[in-house]
Amino acid sequence: MSKKDELFTDIDGEFSNINIQMEELKGAIEYSTSRANRQTDTEKWVFETACASSIEKIYSGIERILIRIGIEIDGATGSASHMDDELIDEAMLDSMAEEIQGGVRSAVISPETLKILHELRLFSAKERDSYGFMVSSLNLEENAEKVIAIVPVVINEINYFKAELARREFIPMSNKYGVDINIPDIVRAQLKAYSQGQITAENAAWETQQLNIGGFLNPSVSEVIVWSRNAGYGIPDPPDAEVAAQVEKAWKKFHPE
């Protein structure tokens, strides 16, 4: 089986699991509606917990697809398995709504879909942290409506992307943007400065744009990150202030006043 066929098979497998969860979510909502004003507190808790779990599983399935595309095509680093607090970082999710220049790929999802996925991403993180408690505070009805509306859109957009990818030769990113990536030295200098924390990704993208080099005319922040990772430079460590802020946030989360 080719790498392209493996990718498509994995995506279709995730679609199947997502559709199963969608049916379970719709069934739970239908049953709860039929029991309106007659639900016991236990029934209500079971319903809310089941809905929150289905929404999280549906979003996580979409996220795993995007991670796989990011790894196989963009050359991003990461894992398609469950991570501690989230499956995908914000930059990678943002990159799915952007075209990667140099013939790498077109946008996978639309900006409108990206906005809804960011909202569901936040919901899913809260659901995973709730451990089944206080799910009633997660605005289930609104998020259930969002996920039911967005899933057909996401599937259509990813299937369109698959069809486009099927029409051309699929070259894994490891073969495209490895250490021997064909990036001019003057662009590499910007990537290296970014990887060492001397300039931001935004500045690296702007400086590269000013060079007016074919194939690198209007790079995005996501492309700077992808190019830097796959040219062997990596990305900079977060500044001490950012780390301290995250530590303080975590402390307050588990030690509320």
C-alpha cells in the first residue's frame, strides 16, 4: 500500500468513527428531548456526560486527521495519539486553513471551519479536564449544535482535499523538506534566526517576503514554522516569562482561591 493510500485509509477510518459518534450524539439528544420535564437528576447527568463525551470524541477524531496531514504532508512533528491536554497545538490547527507554498498543498479547511474548530477545541479541553463532573457548565446545547453542523462541512472539505491530492504525485514531506530542502541561503538565514529566538516567526515571514524570491513571495507564519522544523533548525523554546505564566496558570487551576 502506498503512503497516499495509507493516509486515505486512515482518514476514512476516522470518518467512520466520527459518524458513529455523531449517531450516538443525535440519539442521546432525541431521547433526552422525548423525556423532557421527566428526567431524574441521574438521567440528566448521564445524558450530559454522554453528550460531552461524544462531542469531545468527534472533535478529537477531526483533530487526528489534521495531525496526520500535518505530519505526512507538512512534515510537522508530533503524534497522532492522545497528548496530555490537547492533540494539536494552535499553530498547526491554524496552518490547516492556509496553503503551504512550493506546491506542498492547498488549504485543507476553510477559515470559517477553522473558527468553529477552535471553539470546539476549547470545549474538548474543558471536557477532558472535567472527568465527568460539572459537565452542565460546558454549554452542551450550543456545542452540540456546532459539532452537528460542522461535521458534514469538515468531511466535505477534507474529501475535496483528498481528491486534489489524489490527482497529483504524493511525496512525503521527509523527501521534500528534509535537510536538503531547496531553500536559498538568504531565506535559511531568516529561518535560523527564528529558530534561535532572535526574531519572531512573523518577522521571519515579513523579512522573507521582502526578498521577493519566487516560491517564497508571501510566506505565512505557519510556513516559517514548517520550513524551520524540516530544514533541521527546529523552533525556539518559549521565553522564561511565558513558561512562568503557564506555571502560574496551572497552579491557579488546581489551587483555586
